[in-house]
Amino acid sequence: MKSVKHSCWNRALTAAALLLAGAAEPAWAFGQGGARFWFPPAVSSYGAQVDRLFLIVLAITGAVFFLVEGALLWFLIRYRRRDGSKAAYIHGSTRAELIWTVIPALIVLYLAVASQRVWAHIQGPPPPHQLELEVQGEQFAWNVRYAGPDGALHTADDLETINQLHLPVGQVVLINLASKDVIHSFFLPQFRIKRDAVPGMTSRIWVQATVTGNFEIVCAELCGLGHYRMRGFVTIETPEEFRAWLAQVQQEQHT
Amino acid sequence: MSEGHPSSRPGFWRTYVFSTDHKTIGIQFLITSLVMLLFGGLLAALMRWQLGWPGQPLAFMEKLAPNGMPGGVMVPEYYNMLFTMHGSIMIFFGIIPILVGAFGNYLIPLKIGAPDMAFPKLNMASYWLMPPAILIMLAGFFVEGGAAASGWTAYAPLSSTLGAGQTCWIISVILVGTSSIMGAINYIATIVSLRAKGMTFFRLPMSIWALFITAIMSLLATPVLAAAVIMLLLDRSLGTSFFLPAGMVVDGVAWAGHSGGQVLLWQHLFWFYSHPAVYIMILPAMGFVSDILPNFSRKPLFGYHSMVYAISGIALLGFLVWAHHMFASGMNPALGTSFMAATMVIAVPTGVKMFNWLATLWRGSIRLTTPMFHACAFLSLFLIGGLTGIFAASMPVDVYLHDTYFIVGHLHYVLLGGSLFGAFAGITYWFPKMFGRMLDERLGLVHGALTFIFFNAVMFPMFILGIGGMPRRIYDWTQYAHLTHFGGLNRMMSVAAFCLVTAQLIFMVNFFWSLFKGKRASENPWDSTTLEWATSSPPPHGNFATPPTVSHGPYEYSVPGRATDWVAQNAAS
């Protein structure tokens, strides 16, 4: 009986320590460098455009946020109930209401146009491409398919890898997305692109990497119990390295 | 039509259980949804345990969920069930029933000066569909394979492939949808036909306008959800192919016999309901806040007419924006443009409301009571929910943020910061009317302040996680290289989440203590203008001793030349 009680106390203390550590850690981490609490660095041709659009929205909404929260606090303090003062008897003001209808309307019009320009660039007709490949989602892996020597996809000499996507830096690559079973979502955080892989249809995106390096493919659409571990790897390399890698895959799979 | 005062006194069962009195039904909805909100919150706390300390055992859960947490360690399937049930319970059994079911029922007849609802028996039926719906939803935890695990959005075809728990989910949603439709018909009929003499549409309090427009939205949107889940049920049980294309191979098994279905059709139908549902969950809260701010500022609501047009505009636009949930789905990018435009436009009427609320406070005489605190917290938090919606409306930004924690943060600022703070403003404001006793002010403010602090501590970091690229609905995020530095932040959020749930104990203590021991409430403890305050607290069966006649607008505060700083809607002149 005593030992049970003892272990309960131990557990409670451990829990308390964990809770305290939980609160202290992020404060410390913020002190160490807030930059890590931001976007992962962009590595695609349109990544900077997306980040810039985000910053425009942040600047506008941030200004509105401080304006409204500031006014709210100011009014709560300035107009708190005091003896002898009476509230004003005002039902509204057409002029004021017109102002705060028209100004937000102009702001969202601007945001709509700015969004549409970036959208048309990323999601509109892709620029001329140097490489086309297919990524098929499957519970719980990414099947990548490159064209073999005949240069065409879905022929006998295709090259297939699982969870390994290699891309040549600087080249425009078309990625056809498909799914074998349920919906998955092909998410490359550093590329600022995400597109669902939907069974029964093929979806197309394009990417152009700007630097070499190793990154990850995230599955962003719930696809079942193994959703959390549906992780793939992206290797961005020079065109020469990419060709060498493809030749090596060719040798492994077709000789 | 209602019969007013029945000659014989109804017995216990007819008074407290199978009652047709709108006030009893409202309180039944209130208690049911508060219990479900607490349960949904506990499910969220379990999720936060896994997110804060992935894979660490939680010993006492071994007994409660032997399959989901063997040895106290959560398995991935159970995590998926938790967020599915958390979302479904909070939306279908928490927020919608507390805002629409509880306050809609309680307030509509009282505030329009009617003795009861237009269809009291339909009203009773709409409540009594809730308990079986809840039991069937929860039964999912005990069937083979466990509860539904495809998210509250139940995207096909994942939801087509899951086991019996998903069927429970579908049946439960059909029942709760039927309940919503019954309630909506009743509200519309009551507001249109049972208003007291002199209660013109433009003398209705904003809460009633909001509930009226919510009911219209509910009536138009809910049948689409019902159709969608029935199609899903047919795909699962009778071999139809509404959402199933040819050539699917699931877990090594070819799904022969299915062809021609469209996977994206589910999303179109689901969001055609569920985006209006977002407004079903926020408009009533906006209505309550629009009633509470003038009262505690002792000042008329600023721009009453534009407030009515704004919620009507939001409701109309709310039907035209559903596919902004699908910017990354692979639908035609040109569609994305039109849905983005409609979504951006919604910011305009929403902004009008926000600025009108602020202008209501301007030059007021403000008393920061518990209901007023919650109403101001609503303004402050809903603002963040609304502004972060603009990030999500900008499609290129949304493509990155979609299905990350940014969206989880955004929706919690709208639904918890907005809807639930609105609901707590409503509970603390109308509690004296409902139960004839005052809530304790000090406990109320402490509960409100702690909830406000812990809520922000859990939800604001979600924006940072989302910007960092952390996907939602993820059992173990630690494996991703770009997220490894988020351990401390996630643990802090989990701690805050546990505190947030714990702080609700204060509310429970206050609620039950005040129910029996609270100070007796007068007829009109807040010196309010609207009709529910023109009868006893709590009102008798039939609501008013004599039917009221209305000759004033709903927000006549601080009228010059009056002895009191308020003029009741039914005051003689």
C-alpha cells in the first residue's frame, strides 16, 4: 500500500517537473533565436513570391489587428463607467459606416489582385519544362516514376523509386500526381507547394529548385493510420549528378 | 400552434423530460452541449499529450482505452479517432446545439413576445434526436475497429474504406442533421408568425436576427450534408460509386465493381454544408454580443440596420465560398480565383460588424461584468480568427498553409475564441433569466480571464507551427527534419491545454453553486430593454402574464430626458 502511494507521488512530481520544463523550454528557445520560428527557407523559383505575398497580408492584417485591439482596450479604459458621466445617445453614422465599408473593400480588392497574379504564375500553364515525372501516392508511400531511355512515361522501361525523389537544380520539372487508393497530399514545405493526389484523376504541378540539398515530402492529407509516417525524401542535385543517379537506377532496374 | 396555458398541470415527465416548453428544451440543449463540450475538451487534452510527449505512456489510460492506448502508449489509429471524434463532437454536439439549440430555443419566443414556439412538439422531437445521435456516435469507440477515424470532414474515399465506426458516424450525422432541420423550420415559423404586436422585423434584437438567418442557412445547407452522408453510406453498403472511381487498389485489394465516381464530389457537397455551418456557428454568437455590448455600454447598438444587412450579406456569401477549402485539391485553378474573390468579399461585411461593435463602445458608460468580459474577449479573439482567414483566402499562401497547424489555429480562434466565448457571454448574461439566480461575478471573471489566457497560449503558437510547415492530423510529428525544433513549443501548448480544460472546473463550480445558492435574480437584473426581461426570472409556462405590445427598438439606452437610462421595448411610450 505504501509503495503504491509512493509511486503516485513520484508520478505527480515527474508530471509537475515535465509541466514546468514544458513552459520554460519555448521561452528559452525564443531567446536563442526567433528565426527558427518562421518559414523553412524557400528553395523554389516561386517560393519567394509566396513568402512576399504572405508578408503583404501579414502587414495589412497586422495593422488592422493593432488598430482594433488598441481601440478596444482604449475604449474599455477611457469609457469605463464613472459617476456623473452618461453614455452618448447615438444610433450610428452613415458616413462612418461608409468609410469602414469602402476602405476594407479596397484593401481586399488589392489583396485579391495580388493573390491572383501569384496564383496565375504557379497554377496557370507551366513554363517549358526539361523533365516530366509521376508521383503516385499509396498508403503509406510515394511511388516515383521517371521515363526510361525512350523518354516517355508509362512504358516498359520506366524507372521507379519509392520515397526517393531526385530533381535537377534550376530545371523546370512537371510532376503528375496520382493516387492508388485514397487522397494523399504531396507537400514540399521548402518549395511552398502542395497538391492533393486524388484517386481517379491526375493533377499536375511544376517546380523549379533554386539550390541543391536534401528535403522531405510531407503527406498533408489524412490517409489512414500510417498517414504520419508517409514521408518521402527529395534530393536536389546538379544536372550532372542527377543524370548519374538516373543512370545508376537504370542499371539497377533494367540490367 | 401553441396552446398557451394548459388547464391541467403536467406531471414530472412532461415538465422536465418530455417537455414541449421551449425554455425546458433550451435548458436541455444547454446541459447536453456543455457536457459534450467538456468531453470534447478531454479528447483534445489526450491529443495534446501525444503531441507534447509523443509515445510517452499515460498509465491511467490503459484501463480506459485498452485498445487505443495499450500500456498507456497511444497507437496511431487511436490518435486518428481522437481528432475525428473531437471535431465531430465539438461541432455537432457542442457548438451548434449550444448556440442554436439552447439559445435559439430559450430566447426566440421570449424575445419576440410569444408564449412558445410555433411547433412545440416538433421542437421536443428536435431535442430528443440528440441523445440517440450522441450515443450512436460514441458507440463507435466500442465497435470493431474503433470509432470513425477519417476526420470530422470524412473525406471519401478514406471514409469509404473504414470500418463500422464510420457507419456510426454517418447515422449519427443523419440524426443530428434531422434535428437541425426540425429546429430551423420551427425557428423560421416562430419568428415569422408569432411576433408580439408592434414587434416589426426592424425592432427585433440582433440575437433574433442572427438566429433567424442562421435558421435559414441551416434549412438550406443541412439537407445537402444529409444527401452527402447518405451517398457515402450507399457507397459503403450497397456498392454504389458516387465517390469511388475505377481502378482503386486499397491495401492490396482491387476495388472491382466501382467506376465512374468523383472523389472531389464529396468535398464539394461536404463544404457546401460545412462552410455555411461555420456561419451557423458564428452568427448567433455575433447576435448575442450585439445584445450584450449595448447593454453594458448603456448605449444603442451602432448601425443597427447595417448590422442586419451585414449578417444577411455574410449568410449569402457564405453559400458561395465553399471551394476555398479546396485550393490544393486539384480542382481547376480558375475556380480557385472565383472562390478566392467571394471569400475576400466576406471580409467587408465582417469588418462592418467589427467596427460597429467598436463604435458601440465609443462614448459609452462601460461596466466590465462577466458577460461583457466574454463579449469583449469575443471581439478580440474573433478578430484574430477573421484576420487569419485572409491568409487562407489568398490562394498561393493557402496552398502552403492548407492542412497545417495554421488552419487549426485559425478555426479555433473562430470556433472557440469566437463561438464559445460568445456562448459563455450568452450563458453568463441569460443565466439569471434561465434559473432565477445570479452567477457569482468574481468566479465568472476569474474563469473568463484564465480561459482567455490559456486559450491564447494553446492556440496562438499554432500559427507559428503552421508557418513552420507542421501538418495537422499527425500522430508523430517528430520524424520530420524541418519540425525538430518545435518540441518545447508543443509541450508548452500541451501544458496550456491541460490548464484550459482544468479552468473549466471554475465554471462548473460557479454554475452549480449559483444554481442553488446564488443571489436571487430580479426580473431585469441588467436593466435591459428587450422583452425576455419583462417577465419573471425564470418566466412561467406561457412566458408572459399578458401578451406584450412593442413600441420601441431593441437598444434604447441612455435616451435623453428619461428617468432611467433604458427604455423597455414594451414601455408605453
